[in-house]
Amino acid sequence: MRHHESWWNRVPALVVALILSVVPMPESIAAFRPDWVAVLMLYWILAVPRQVGPFTAFWMGLALDTLSGALLGQHGLALLLIVFLSQRFYLRIRAFPASQLTLTALLLLSLYEFVLFWVDGVAGRSVPLIERWGPLISSTALWVVMLTFVERGRDDAEARI
């Protein structure tokens, strides 16, 4: 029963990440929209690897493809790849200090963007360079902010105990 309860606690965050991924933004900053779903999935794979996995990542990717109008399976494949690698090496990754963890997240998010770039190239879709680098920069910044708040929350919880 605990497994189902914890899963249903994550559903609102998944929905919010999907909404933030497709909500309209001003033209001047639209290219810097973070990859909300990818960052959230990376965090959960490192925090609770047994409860969130490749199946969740693939379905979230399909939902993101459907909502954004991308080639069906494009985000699913990219999320599946980074979640698989994160889950495979999560014990090693979790032991990293914050700086190395951020670098690892940057590399995984770069892989995510590369898969999107590759699928777009195979499909013959041309995407401006800023639409590939912008989300990578903003997603890494989002990762740093999220990591800071999570570590601060853990420190506060340990102080109360």
C-alpha cells in the first residue's frame, strides 16, 4: 500500500511538469524553456530509484510528445535513455558531491538534447541552435536550484531529528 501512496504523491508533480513544458512563454525567452520533465525524472531516479523508472519515463515522454506536437516517441526515447543510465549507475551518482552531481546532470541532459537533435535530423526537421543550447543551460540551472532546496530541506529535517 505504501508503494501506491507514494506513487500518487508524484502524479501532481508529473502533471505540473507537463503543464510547464507546454505553457506559452514570451518569444524572447521561449528558447530557454527548461526540460521540466527530464529534470524531474533525473531527480526522482536519484531520490527513489525503485519507484520511478524507465516505464514512467517512456510514458511521460509520449505524453510530452503528444502535448508539444513533437514526433511521437522522440521525448520518450530520450527520457528512456537518460533514466536507464541514471538508474543503472544511481548508487555511484548519489555518492557524488553537489558539483559533480551537477556536472553529471549536465552530461545526462546533454545526452537528452542530443537524442532529440538526432531524431529531428533523421526526420529532416531543422531546429535553430539556440533551441538546443537554451534548454540545456536553463535545465542545468534548474537542477542546481532544485538540488540546493532539496539539500537544504534534508539538512533542516536532520536538524529536527
